[in-house]
Amino acid sequence: MAKNDPIRAILCQEIFDGERRHSHAALLVSGSSILGIKPQSQLNGDETLIDFGDRLLAPGLIDIQVNGGGDTLFNNQPTLEGLIRIAKAHRRFGTTRIMPTIISDVKTVRQQAAQAVNDAQDARISEILGLHLEGPFFANRKRGAHKADFIRDIQPDDVQELIQIAKKMRLMSTLAPETTKPGMVRELHQHNVRVWAGHSNASYQQTLDALAEGVCGFTHIFNAMSPLQAREPGVVGAALEHQDSYCGLIADGHHVHPSNIALLLRSKAPGKVVLVSDAMATIGGSQAAFELYGEPLSVKDKKLINAEGKLAGSAIALIDAVRVMSENNLVDLDEALRMASLYPAQSLGVDNTLGYLKTGYSADFVCLDKHLHVHASGCAGNILINSIIRGKTG
């Protein structure tokens, strides 16, 4: 915050700060930072007023699994220009920070993606939080839409590659525990790689061993992982039982049955279920189809599927997951918003600056109408107002 930055007062009928609500309040912003929240009646008249009327202001949404948006798939365009298009598409839907995600591919694509994120950091593109590498160290039987040609066990050279990337940026790596050798996950964890388990056919014991070494979460829980069975709890059983790990949840009405979501919420400790979009190129774009690995993917009946009819990511933005959770009474709206802002911030260790609307935090917010359509968003104090958007993501 520069000394001469004007103070902006963002007025809303209600402000949810991540913990509680404030009625007829103002969020005070200077530069990229929040100064605080105060009643509108206590403004001194020196502020620049931005009146969002009878809407709700909440912390900006944080999506830790974003494959694409704006007709751009990160795998197909792992460049700074691609990242800017993806981030811009998600900003329209209130997602102010993303972890752009590369799915299983050749090493050169991973390297280009890491360079793109590094370029985004150099260019101070605030929306980009880091990089999420989903694969290719997976169980072939649980690869889903990932191309079989790329699926393999992780090797010592791969561990060093991930460690080198993590020296330059925030890094998530989704891998199958059974593809690792003892000590590999521990080494990654010790070098600040956030290891999540996914696309895995691991046993319960293999999963527990990986958790002991440092696995901190489970990618798109219930999907592409060994299920809970009577005599073999599998990855799902270990994930539900383990109270310190996070579970990423695609709440799009297709990936996970509502009863399983309810079971997940009852099983996990508070704050450990993180909403993710797993969004592909169609979000905020003009096309309902695109190519992955040279093969067509398309939106059909609000689902994103490949030529085999398999789910291949999602056709939602993160605000749609918030809407699904609250409108189906799985959680109340405040908790749904925390699942899409505070909890992902905590999972990445950035909750000292993101996830709350509090003094000293980054001025990241989303402004919602009563139907949870996005009216405006702020990222590091940069405000985007939607004049036409009505919540459609396809």
C-alpha cells in the first residue's frame, strides 16, 4: 500500500468476512490491501464509494484444480498468454486465484507449464497462485481420461524435477502412492511439494504409509481411486478416516452422489473439504467442445465427456459448486463459501493473506446477488464488474 493510495469503500448490504456477517457495512480497501470493515454510517466522507447495493460480499474464490477456461486448455497452450486467458475466464465467475493444472503429458509440456507460471509470477499476474501437476504418476486402471501412453511410476529423476519446480513456485503434485518407492513422498514433502493422492488403486495400508510420509490431500475424492470395501478400505476409506488431510470435491451434480458428499462432510474434520472445479476449456468460452490429446471432448447434458463417454473434468466454475452445495442443503451458504475460499487457502498455506476479508489481507472478494450470480470480483484490489454475466459457465 502506497502512502497516497486512495481509500475505497465498497458498500454492500451484507459482508461475509470468512467468519461472520456484517450488515450494511463497507469494506475499506487501499491499493491491494484491506484496511478493515466498518458500518456504512461510520464512513467519514473521504473515501471513494463503490456501491454494490443489496448484494453479498465474500472472500474471493480460490480454485486449486483448473485445467482451462476461455476456450483454452493449459495442456494445449502452456504459455503466459494461455494462463492469462484461463485466469480471465474464471475471474468472470468470482474465482480470484487459481492453481492452473497440467494433466498427464510429456515432460516438455510440464516444463513449459512451469515456465509459464514463472513468467506469470514475474509479470505479477496475481490470479496465478502456482502450479498443479496432475499426473502422470498414476495407476493405469484409475487413469480416467488421462492418456494411457503417459501413465507410469515416478522415478528418482522425476522427484528431482518436482523439487526444482517447487523452488521457484507453489507446487501441488497429484500422484498415486503405489507408484512411489518408500521415502519419495517424504522427500517431496520436505522440499515443499504439496503431494495429493489421486488416480490411485492403492490399498488402505499403502495410502496410510503415504500419509505418514507427507501426503496432505486427496484429489477429486471418490473419483479415480480404490473404493471403500468390506475388507479393504482402499484410498477412499483412508481419506475418510484421516482427519488431518484435505479432500478436493467436485460438486457439479455428476461426479459425486449427494449421499457420498454428506458422508464425506460427516467423516472429515471441519475445514478439510475443499471445493474444486476441475474446469476445462469450456468455462467462460464460446465453444462447447475442444481437443485433449488430439481427441474431442464435449459438453453433453451439462457433463464434460470424452469419446469413450468418460467424465473428463467438469463443465462448471467454482461458484457453481458453491451453488450446488448450498441449494441442495448439504451445507449452509457461509460454509459453502469457506469451502471455496478459506479452506483452499489453508490447504496451500496462504491463509495469512487470503481466505478472509480482514485487515491486512489481500483485497480479494466476490460480490454475489441472491441467486449467487457474480456481479463483481476483486483480486489484489483490482476490481472487475460484470455487466452481462448471469452465472452461465458453458
